[in-house]
Amino acid sequence: MIFRTPYPVGVALLFLCCLCCNVVTAQEPDSTILCHTTHSTLYGIGASYQQDTYLSPLQYKGMQVNILHETQRRISWFKGRLSRQSLFQVNFTGTSSPADNADYLGGQVHYDHAWLYNWPLSQRWHLMAGPEVGGMLGVLYNTRNGNNPAQALANIHLGVSAGAIFRFHLWRRDFGLRYHADLSLFSAMFSPQYGQSYYELFSLGNYDHNICLTHPFNARRWRNQLTLDIPGKRRTFRIGGFLDIQESHVHDIRHSDYTIGFVFGWVRHLSIHKSKRTVPEGFIM
């Protein structure tokens, strides 16, 4: 299976959000601003396709399970239009070679923090976009390799985050359809040279430009989620799908990790009266 990163789609989404800044938005009535916080915990499972030419030239196929916790908190800057978003995600993967005689066992921990500017176009439509910083730590282990059986994964990155929310009324309940994307642009990542062993690197201290700067043409991550919020009595149930693309090509080592799957979980909304200021009508994350 060959994947091509739909990179222009992410750029187009951000461009659309910027254009919406000039669109007529809802009026700002005199009301008490609320410190609104949204917490969501999602569990995901999906098909995973992995390749790391430092360990093997083959593409491995299998499954990934993950947990994602997201917090969005509105702050008072820019008349209440700015919100902070934090994402904490843990992935576990198990994939097998085409001949089914070797396996990859892997795990990753991601943390991202974004500052999102919000455009509440109406009571139904809501757009958001802003800069994002984050980092990742992980490992990929090949059960068949004798020398260099594992590959360490680590980076800190700068990117953008964007999303859109459409709210609609059905069966006397308020539902929410939400799309969110996180796209990394520049990073400082760890990578051994092709053929360089970890024994040479750590025991002998043979450093060979193993921390390298990347750009969108040689390394990127594009995380997408399309979810539906179904209101309940006390909490909101969230269900949907995700597509997670990670790829890099540095030091003659090609690494790719593509996962597509299903997510489900719960959402909690907390609102606290903070101060008397005008806020955009229809502002709900």
C-alpha cells in the first residue's frame, strides 16, 4: 500500500480559516464571559502500516491501539477568542512482515500544546486555527534483528493546529460534528546515520550529526480526526475516525508510520463565571 501525504489539504484548511477572519461573524453581545473548559478522553484502534529502513526495507502491517486526552480552555485574550489546547497521546503498535516471520513492537508518547484563535461564524459554524509546539518519544523494536534490533524515535517540533465544528439539532438534542487536524512543519529530531550502531553512538561516543533539523519536505506528521458528539445526561459521547501520518527521510533512513482507525470516548464541558466582558456569540469549543 502506497500513501501520499495530502499536504496541500492541510494548508488549504488553514488558508480557509484565515479568510474567515474577514467574513461577517456573529455580533458580540454584552454578557458575562465564561471560563469554558472541555476535557475529552478517546480510545482508538486501527490498522497500522510501518516501515523503517534502519531496521528493515520491508513494510510491516498490523494494528495500533491508542489513548488521546485533549483539553481546550478558553482564555480572556483577544476578547475571549483565544483558547489553549493540550493533547497527550500514547500509541502501541504490533505489526508483522509480509512473510509473517518478523514483527515490529512499538510505542510512542506525544504531547502538543496549541494556541487557537476562534472564529464563531454563527450558532452552528465555528472555526479555529493557531500555532502549535510539541514533542515525541518512542521506540520501534524488530523481533528478528540480532544487531541493531531497535530504533529510537524522538523529536521536538513546531507546527499548526486547525479545526471546524458544525452543530445541529436532531431528536431534541444538540449534536456536534467536529474535524481537527495537527500538522508539524519544522522539528529537531534524533536519527542515527544509516549503518551506524547504537553501540558506536552511546558506548564509543561517535556522534555524527545525530540531531538534525527537518522541514516539511523531509519530515512531517499530520494527525486528523473527524468525530460526532452525541449528548447524554451528564457527559457527551464522542465517536469517529482518525488518520495519523508520520514520515521522515533523513540520513538515508526512511521512516513511515500510517494508521487509520476508529475512536470513541467521552467529553466533559465545564463553565465558570469569570468577569464581565463581551464574548463572541455562539462560542463553544
